[in-house]
Amino acid sequence: MTDLAIPSDAADAPAAPPGDGECGCPDYVRAGLALSRRGVLGSATGLGALAAGVALAPTAQAATSLTFADSGYSGDTLVVLSFRGGFDGLSAVVPVAEAAYYAARPNIAVPASRTLALDSRFGLHPALAPLLPLYTSGKLAVVNSVGQPNPTRSHFTDMDEMERAAPGSSLRTGWLDRMVGATTTPGTFAGTAMGATSAPRSFLGPSVELALRSVDSFQLSGAGNATEVARWTTALRALHDGAADQYAVPAEAALGALATTTALKAAGYSPSGGASYPSGSLADALRDTARLVKAGVGLRAVTIDSGNWDMHADLGRSDGGWMHDQLTSVGKALAAFMTDLGSVADRVTLVTLSEFGRRVAENGSGGVDHGYGNVSFVLGGGVNGGKVYGAWPGLAPDQLLAGDLPATTDYRSVLGEILERRCGLTAGTVLPGLPSARLGVVRART
């Protein structure tokens, strides 16, 4: 079986940034090696990779109707988009009122005149222009000066801690594994890593996870047509008949997931509302996510990775270059995703995360090194958008933390609010030690 999930406790290595612009930082390379090791496990073990246990997937019903109720959950589908490598929030959401920003970045700062005004303090990078209508219509909110406790500026450590989301505790599971586990009767698609062949550490633990590169590529290896699929399905079911649950349940789940994706592939897919996705892996993953949300396969938590953000050199200018091109893809892909969802966006919340932000001052190579405070975007039908949230500390030298933008909002406060108001969960059971502060970024689901 290709593109199948590895159970989240079946590998000891964390998922690492899949981006193709790694900086060569020692911890980044270490994380990349870990990802490769886990990926090898996934490609080598097929159905056996599921042996640690996956809940049963809907099978015949999915194959015939494509749409069915998820009776165990009534909250939003939570989509977590991770900007791997350290996202430069100060380029994406520009502090146009800060003279210190322009003094610290004489070559790479985004001119105020080129930004798209969010309020009197901040402007959106021009490459993110497709997101402005979402902001003005109240479906996109910005949270500034976001970070996590005890930052290290290490890719490996900070990604690990962000996806565990339990600082100061002995928990070693991932926060999305705990989120899925806090819901009732999760199915195979409840926790899905989209656009990937292995799941991130946020899914580490006993709950369901499914990793698939794409809906249409999910298939039985070696089964090139419907006849071969039917033969292999019959054989595999017979092979596991009477086997212990630890073997039989994941095998049946894998075949159930295959039935669902096969039916979806046969039905084909055209984005709704005139949505036009750009090319690229991010857009492909968002398109498939919208497809599965609308098919009603029981998505509860989805992870999508966007790599290539570790811009130590040659970040570029506001009218071209590395950052401009990356943000262009993000803006177009997210706008298409929201258009494609249409009214279904009322039951979807997407939040962006990154392990850390970048330093305020540019370096001698036209880039920015590892920093602290960052920006997070929150999109969806239940978002109180059109506003920049979070206490802004300023960028004067005496307002910085060792040269970095301080984090005045714990990222878990944003996640906790989404879990409570949009997913209908007790956030403290998912995020131990969760701060009590809430910003009001999302509305309570009715």
C-alpha cells in the first residue's frame, strides 16, 4: 500500500521540514535525516506499517455515496498549516509605523507604500494580495507577536516542542493526537496528514492518523486496475480473517480508506466557485483537503506542511525574490481554498504555525537569522476577521528580546480558543497548562 499512514508511535523520529531550501543548520539537517528515516519505513512496510492500530474506516457507504455524517463529532475541521523553517512574519505582515523596522532592514524591508493596509500599524506584503478580500470580509484574522515558551531558535527543538504543545509536562504525545483522541469514535480520516507520506509529531500517539500524498495517488502497490484491486482486497481480507485486532483492524482500515479514495477518484473533482489553484504541493494539498471536507469523510484534524522558509540569505525584495515568490504561492493557494470551500468554510478553521520567527535586523547576506516572535493567520467562516490581534511590543532596541520581536501571545492560546469555540472540546485536556488568556479571534460555533 502506498501513501499509507505509519502509526504515530511506530517511529522514534520526528517529522521534519519537507521544504527544498534547507539552510544547512545542524539541527535542520538532523531533522531532515529523521524525516528520511521515517519515510523509508513508510515506503517499505505497506499494510504492515499500520500494525500498531488504526480505527475502522467507512467502507461501502463511502464507496457508494461519497458523503456521510460523522456522528461522533460536530466541530470544525481544524487545518494546521505549518511553515517549516522559521517564517518571517515581519515580511508577511509589515509594521509600517515602526521606523526601527526600516532602520534594521535597509535592503529587504517592504516599503510602506507597497503594502496593503490592514490598519494604521500594519500592512500586508503585496504578494499576499489574494488574502486581502478575506481580511476585509471578516474571514481572515492576523495574530501578531506569537511564540512559544522557552524558545531555543533551534529548528529541531522548537518544532518538537510546538507539536508536543505541553511545555513543563512529561507528555510525549502530539497535541493533534490528543485532540483527535478527545473526540468520539474517530474514523480513519479523522487525523490526516495531507500531501505527505508520513505524519508530523503533532500526531504522535495512539490515536488515528492517515498520511496520503494525494487522494488520487492512494492505491495498492502493484494493483494497476480495478480487477487487481478487487483480487488483492479479497486476498488481504482473507489473510487477516481471524487475526488479532492489532493486525486485522489496521488492515481493514487501510482497505476502507482505499475504497473511499477510489470512489472519489472515479467521481473526479472540480473546485467550486471558480476557484483556481496555483501549481505546487501546497495548493495540491489544500485542494485535496477541500475535496475531502466536502465529501464528508470525517476529517477532524488535517496537517499540511509548507517548507523552504529558512531564509538566511537572499530573501529578496518586495517585488521579487525568494520571499516574494513563496508568499505569492501561499496567497493564491489559500484564497483558492476558501473560494473552493464556499459556505462549507463555516465548518473549517485553518491556522498557520511556524517554529519561530526571524530576527528584526537583516544579516550581511540579505537574509534574516532565527528569531522569536512571529505572526499567525487564522482563516474560516467562524473567524472574527478583519483585525490584527495581539499586544504589539514595538521594535525599538529596548523593546526587543536579545534582538528579537518578543512573543506577547502564547500560540497555545490561539489553538485553545479554536479548540474550545470551534471544535467543542475542553482545551485544557489537549493543551495542559494552557494560558487562560483569549483574544476573541474566533466565534463560538452554534
